Amino acid sequence: MNFHRFSDAEFLAERGAAQSALHNEAAAVTREHFGRAVFVRGVVEVSNHCRENCHYCGMRRDNRSLDRYRATHDQLAELIIHHRPVSLTDVNIQTGEDPVAVREIVLPLIRTLRCETPLGVSVCLGTLNEALYDELLAAGASLYIIKFELADAARYAEFEAPGTLAERLRHIRLLAARGWRISSGFIAGLPGQSADDLVANLRLMGELPLDGCSVSPFIPGEATPLTRATTGDLDTTLNCMAALRLLRPELVIPAVSALNLTGADDGYRRGLQAGANLCTINLTPSEMRDNYLLYKRQRFIMNEERVLAAIAAEGLEVSRVGLTDHWRAAPALAEAMAG
């Protein structure tokens, strides 16, 4: 990875023609590595119970106003097996940091999906333990999403992010060593965050054994210590995404729904223009969705119609190959190109 180009923060401030050139370059690199195909996955938000207390998340344990829930295995299995959109190749199973839900709901659900569907399975479950990581992998999941959020250890502790930054990074490396594909990510625009901090996030990303990475704009969460803070800047976030693509062309980079919570109606599409190549359709039952409070109850839900419209509007197409099959083929493809 040649980091020199992005070793200072000037690229973060690019707007107008310079920004368009940066994003066009990132899009061209994406097309070179992935063609015009965009991966489409679904997400089910299984539980909003959380033992962590992150200042930027509405599901933090100190939020006593939140109605906590855990979905049932049968409810989610019926939804995914029989009522999922036909465009999906993968599903992401997501919770607050809730080991009870992992054991009682997530593990049985993965086993059911492995038997009943061809879907690739990813999980976003927080920091667990080695035995549980191994059990989830053996059940049939293959991608673990675990974001490092920010590269500054002192600020990480200040925001009460999970554990310590060193512990988080150790778990990322541990998961990769135990056979998982890893996707991580960071937040752009946290209160007090400098341009140099964002450069440090990109540098750390380059040091980790990742297959995917996201950049999410900071959105002030309801019932959090940061509820009155300023929303992260969309253009800065998109420039980080473009830099991420140019630094690590092989990564799968999601367009996150929060891009449309920055006050811009075209934020999500601009993510696809800046190098993103993964879209996520929210499958969480509506009676639970409002209480999965990452940011605020007025969420921007990426349903199938919105996702497919965004992909089509950018002249892209839905991938027929899922993430698991893509990564399985990647070493052979790289070897063939080198030969």
C-alpha cells in the first residue's frame, strides 16, 4: 500500500473539480477490480441489548428509555428463507453486544440458513471470546464485521468504545488468524476529530488484515452524550472513502445508509460514485426497527427499491456472485493475472 499520497490531510478538503477527479479515480479503480457489479446483502438486526456504553451509539447500556428486544429464530428464519429479496447473495446478522442473543438466536439461525439457503453469512456481534468466534465460524458464517471506529487510543477510551483500542485490534487480528474474513471501519466527523486523526484512521486501516472496510459519517445519536454535536461532513466522509479505495483497491467497501442522514438526498449514490461496491437492504421487521437505535429513530431505511434504484442510477448492476464466492475465487484470479 502506497500511503504517501494520503500522508497529509489536503485531500480531505478537496471540493469541486479536484474532488470529482478524486472520486472518478476511485470509481475507475473499483471498476478495474470488480467490474460494474455491486454486491447486495440483507441485514437483520437481531437484538438491541448491549453491554457496551459507546458515546456515539443510541443502544448504549445507559439508555434507559429504549425498548429492548430480541427477535426469535423462527421469525427471522421464515423471513430470510421465504421472503428475502431475490437480489440478495448474502445476509448480515447484527446485534448490540449481546452474547445471550448470539447463543440463543444467532448460532441456530446461521445453522438454519446454511441448510436452507445458498446465502453467504456475515455477522456483526461485537467483541466476544475465542470459543464463540470458533463456534460461529463452524456454524457457517464467514465474514466478521468489527469496526475499530477511531485510531486514537485516548479518544477511543474517552468515547467509551468497547474495551480498549489495543484489545479491539487484537481481536481483529485474532479473528483473521482463526480463518475469518474481516471487515472493519471508522467514523468520520466525531466531535474533536482533526484531519490528521482521519489520516491516522486510514493508516491504521492499511495495517490490518482486512477484506472490507467502511467509512461512516458521524450522526449525533439520540439519548447519547453527543446528541447535540455537529453531524459529520458528507464530503469529508466521501473523500475518505475514495482514499480508502485507492489505498486498498481489493477491499469491499459498503455504501452506508448514514450517508443519507447528513442532510444530502444523494449521499448514498455519491458513496457509489466514490468507490463503494456493497449495498445493504434492511430486512429487520418494522416493529423492531425503530428500537435498533444506532443514531436516531427516524432512520433512512435502505429497502430493496431504494438500493436497486441507486445501483441502476449509477449505471451499475447487481452482482450475481456473493461475497464468499468472490473471495474464494480471488486468489485464483490473482494468480492467473500474475501469470
